[in-house]
Amino acid sequence: MLCPPSSPPCTAQSGSGAWRVSGRWFREATGAKVYLRGATYGPFKPNAQSQPWPEEARLQDDFRKMAELGFNTVRVYELPTGTVLQAARDHGLRLLVGVPWTQHVDFLSDPAIQAEAIARVQDAARRFGTDPVVAGLLVGNEIEKTLVRWMRPEPVRRFLEKLISAVKTEAPDLPVAYASYPSTEYLVPRNADFVAFNVFLENVDRFAAYLKRLQILADGKPLVISEFGLDSKTHGEAAQARALQWQQETVQRSAVAGNFWFSFTDEWHRGGEEVTAWEFGLVTRDRRPKLASEALAAAPAETPASHPRISVIVCTRNGSATLRNCLVALGTQTYANYEVLVIDDGSTDETSEIAREFPYVKYHHQPPGGLSAARNHGMRLASGEILAYTDDDCIPDEDWLKCLAPAFDEPSWVAAGGPNLPPPPRNLTEACVAAAPGAPAHVLMGNEEAEHLPGCNLAIRKASLEAIGGFRVEFTTAGDDVDVCWRLQEQGGRLRFVPAAVVWHHRRFTVSAYLRQQTGYGLAEALLIGHFPKRFAWLGGARWRGAIYGDDTYHGDLERQHIHFGTHGLAPFQCIYSGNGDTLAHWMSGLPWLAGCIAALPLGFLHLAWLGIPAVMLVLSLRVANKRAAMNDFMLISHTWRHRALLWTLCFIQPVVRDWARLRGMMRYRALPKGKLQWPWKTAPLTFAPETPERTEFVFWSADGVGREAWLEAFAKELQETYDLRCRPAGDWSLWDGSFADSGTRLRFVTVTEYHGGGKCLTRVKAATWSPGIPLFSALFYLSLILVCYLNWGGGLLLLSMVVPYFILLLGSFLVTRRFNAAALQAAKEVGLMPITAKQTPSWQSRDLHVPATALDSR
């Protein structure tokens, strides 16, 4: 469920201070939320001063008209000059600045291009980092989907994160992001301050549904629709105006932090040419207003929302260190119809004195009975039909209740909740704990429905909670929220995820407190096993039907994920497969795996060679911890060896501590799991297959617009007719275009076409071979070597029998590569592609400033 911002779009003057990111919103220097309502502008042909901007008089007039239309931000694709900056100041506008660099080619293979990109973003950060007229920086825009697949998604994302880090080094407070689009949905830098997406969808229902998807990917950060538009030349001005109106209404009802219409004017210049095929502007080239400009004049009205009585229940025990900030935040709610109850579960500190400082707080004390007993006490005292639970170490956003209330618009929704985000850390330990695994997280079964909502941000219909008997009192510290969510669903209720209903949730301040928390979670899981044995496997791990928010599925190594690329990488929506994360990694990090590693150590007494087994197991476990630490490394205060070492240590010991507590609890409560075990190869199938590095790469040039599609068709035909070999498509989930097998060896190949303007195309082709016999014979060779050493008998003949087939397989790989090379060159000749060398590739100085790939895909 989505909700509007608490106030109309801010039109503050640029001199009122810089805008900064806080949670899911941009905020002014005063702390007030600001909604980015903008239009895109440019790029343009060079003016009389050889600058890619209109003349000053036209520039001033354009900015004046944009301000009159109600815009407060302008997205530009070139670095603004002093004239552009001054025009923005004169009319009270901010700028979202894109940094142009050579992103339309295989930049990862050219260190010079990477160095140029880093230098450009650093220069932009130095120039604009302290200028309040610049609302944010975009380090890239829509790297083409087949090019990303060619370079591999994970290395591309890492380079974008490197660019963002370069900006933060020069301007730590400047908001920075990368503008992605649905065809590279997975390409969201983890260290970005906000998430920007260009979305060209011409159907209101599809657009609204995709916004929910993007809110999940935003992961608690502001979501900015950095481009949305409709071509009036194709659809007509009336259709464009209608699209603008429903799009504005849709984003207003959502948790979107900003929205940019593409574009202000039909005037558009790219690659040295004036673009006339499309007309996305609100005004024509000569600045005649279109019907869409009139539609902007009437701002969409807020949809009337229901205002049920909400009882906010804060359960606390000795929480005086954080309770005051929680109650202050609850007193600033923009929702009117609510009450605040503080249930004190036998505190011995200053909790009662703090609660009585606030006249709107109803304080109630009870003997120590545990968290669930306190929550039930609050339920009985509440006067509201909705019960909103939060913790004493949480700081709810001012629109928290305003966003939760509309989530109960249908009777089937019996509970709702949103993200719980860590506030800015105050010290080294808090930063590392916030980045470590095991924080409270919701589990999603889709873009809106949840399987679990954490108790620190959980609203429930009072009648529904009473119908299941409230919270079970045996859950004294944790696990109560999981139990309630599962019981509500068993009664036919549904749980709703509300992205805008945010609470700031302090993580543990010390390592010992963090480990006690993880121990409590493990013991709570043991209690849950007693009530829901079929939801847990034999080792005690919960079997979620949905995907855990913030897990490896969305933020881990993209090389380990399933991404729907489509045939030849052309799917318009390329989503990450949302399963239960990397199950294999979880297996290699828990207590059973570590216990198996220790149990294998005695094999070393039989022979030194057997020590390889526990050594390999330990290395794999350490590697998983290292991966998890690297995944959230950007959350650290500073990247010193102390920070990294502590984070790595927490990532290594957290699953062990939690597993040990769960197993102890299972024995204490005599709880026996009865669920089916999830084997790693079934729940998280690997996309990686052993293969040799790409040994073959061709580069073909065409001045007539011939690209990869023509080559792929000709290659398959040549392979069939000349060698009687069938080329098989690689499938929608593969990084490859196709493959064929011969002589016991399979060869895979992938292609990409770079577009250089004027119909000029550069097509790249590379291939890699793989034989299933090579790893098999390698394993047999190692086993034979162990037997020779252990049994102490001459095994030279056995080893030789392994070596000979191995070299036969290598010979087969060589022959397959030769056939591929011949067929590739012949196919290029047939379609008119000219083979060139790396030295003959065209100059990269003609930058690709802006390619609206989303608009191309929609056609």
C-alpha cells in the first residue's frame, strides 16, 4: 500500500539550503520533506559559445516556464555551466545533474575509459558538491542491457559503486545515484543514496504495479522516477496529456520521492544530430505549450483516505536510553486520530518518569511478564480498531500512521507494516552491527503481500488479534511477531507491506548485546518449532515461502543470481529471481557445517593428504563470511581494517551463535522439526558452470547498421550447413546467446553491438569452451594421487591413464574452437560485417550522452 507525502511539493528557493537524503525522502535543511517534481531538459546542440545549452535568453525563459508549471527540479544530462546554475537560482529551481562519460561501449575492457569516468565524476563532485542548487548527481544513465550482459552484471555494478564512492570522497553530503531502467532492473548500486529509474510504461495498471516492485528494490531509500513520458507524435497530444495526469496521480499516491517528466521540450540533440522522430516534450521545439502543459496546471487531488482510530503501543523494559526519542517522534505524527500507550514491563530505570513527560502518552505499568504479555496488555487497553506496535528503540517517521491507515482499505488485510531502517551510526560498533546479518526483516511473497512483518513496525486489526487470542506469552523477548503473523495467515488473513511506513530502528550498541540478540532469536525459533514443526527443517532453519527483505537475492553477488535476460538478452523486463537467497551459502556458514569441518580434522592423522577435506570446508565457510561482509561494506563509517575485521567477524560468528541457540532450545523444549529439507541445488540453482576463460573474441564493424541479430542468424545457418552442428539457444536465464557441442566439448558464445551514431555499429563476439570430462578427470586424478600416497603402491600407470584422456579432451576443445572461428568469420562475411582489430576500433570521444532505452524497448 502506498501513501502521499505529508505536504505539497516543496518549491523552496535554492538559497534555503541543500537537500539531503533521509530514509525514503529528500529533506530540506530544516528537516521538512521535499518531493522532487521535475522535468528533463536536453541535451541540446551547442550554442554560440560551443556549449551544449540553448542561448541564455532561451534558457532563462525555459526555466521560468518550468517554475510556472510547478516544477522544483530539472534533470540535465550535461554538466551545468555558470549560466545554467544562475538561471536555476533565479527561478527557484534545483538541478539533478547527470555526468556524461563513455558508457555505450565495453568500458570494462578499457582502463582509459574507466579512468576518464572516475575523473569526470570527481570533477563534478568538486564543482557542485557544496552548491545548494544541485539536488543530486547521477553517475550514469541506462547502460544498455545487452552491453551489461556482455560485461557481466556484477562487474558493471561494482564499477558504478566505484564511481559513487569517488563522488562521496569529494562531496560526502551530495546525494548520488545511477539511473537504471527495467531492462537492467538488477543494476542498483548498493552504496547509492537514492534509487533512480527511467520507466516508460503506457498503461496505468502496469505502471502502478511496477512502482510496487521498484519500492522493494529501493530497499528503504528514496525512489525517484527519473524519466517518464509519452511520445505525442505517435500517440497524439491528448493521449500524452492523459498519461501525464494519471502518472502524476499514481506517483502522488505512492511513496515515490521524486518524479521527472521526459521531457520539457521536443528539442533534443544527440550524437551530432537533431532527433525529430520523437516528440516527448511538454512544449514544442518553438516552445508552444501542448495539452500536457495544461494538465500540469491542475495538480491532482489527494484520494480521500479512511481515518480509523489507531492505538500506538510501545512496550518497554528499562528502555530509558531510547524511549524519549521514540515518544517525541510519536508526538509529531501527521495522522490525527490516534493514541499512544506505553506498557512498562517492570522497568527499574527512569522509564516511568520519561513517559509522564508527554501529556499525550498513556502510561501503564505491569509486573515483569515478557514482551508478549506487555503487548497483550496494550491490546486490552487500546481504544483503536487498529493496533500499531513499535519498540522503545524505534523512531517512527512523521507519516508512519498516515501511511499505515490506508493499508486496511479491504477486510482481507488484517495486518500491515513497513521497513525498519538503521539510523546513522554513532560509532564503530554500531555501524558494524547495523551492517551485520540477523537484523529484524520482513519476508515478502510478492511486491505487496508479506509472510512476516517485524514487531517493531507492525499494525494489526484489533478484532483479528483478539480472534486468535493475542500474542502467546511464552515468547518473552522475540519470535512473537513471527508466531502472530503465521497464525493470522492460518485464519485466512493477509499481511500488507507498506514501503512508506518507515521507522528508524536502532541496532545493538555493543557486540555482546548483538550476540545476546542473536541468541534470543535462536531460542525463539526453537519455541516456534514446537508450534509450527512443519515450517522448519531437521536442522531447525525456518522454511519461508517468501523472500527475506534485504537478503542475498537482491543485494548479493549478481553472478550467483538468476536473472531473466530473455532470448539473446532482449527481455524488456529483466528481473532477479526472488527465491530464498543463496541457500548454498547458508549451508556453508552455519553450525552444522563448522561442526563437520572440525569432525573431519582427525582424517589428517590417517594421512596428511586427507587434511584437504576440512581445509576446503573451512575456506568455503570463510569465503561466505567474506562475501557477506563485502555486501554491506558500504554501510561502515570508514573503511579501515578495524571496521572490516569486526564486520567480517560478526558475519562469521552470527550464524553459528544463532544455530547453537536454536539447537539448545530444541533440546530444552523438546521441539522436533518436521518440515522438508531445502537442498541447495533445488532452492538456489547456480548459474555458474565450469568453463575456460574466453579465448576467442572477434570485433566486427558496420557502417550500414548491421548488428548482432544478423550475425546470430547467419552463424547458426553456417554451422548447420558446413559442419552439420546444431546451434542451441542458451535460454532466457543465461549470460550466453547460444551453444553447440562437438567432440565431447561444448562451446558457448555471446554477442553485443555498440551503436556509434549515423548507422555505425561495432559488434563483439566471444566464446568459451567447457567439457564435463575435464573436472571429472581432474577429480579422479586427485583421488588417485591420494590412493597412491596412502596405500604406498606404484600407481604410475593409473595416473597415466588419467592424463591421456585429459589431453584428448583438450584437443577436442581446440578443434571446436577452430570450427567456431571459421563459422564466425564466414557468417560475418555473408552479412557484410568487416573484421577489425582492437587498434582499429573507433574513437571513444563521441560520448553517448543519453539513450532513452526504455522508450526504445516500449516500441
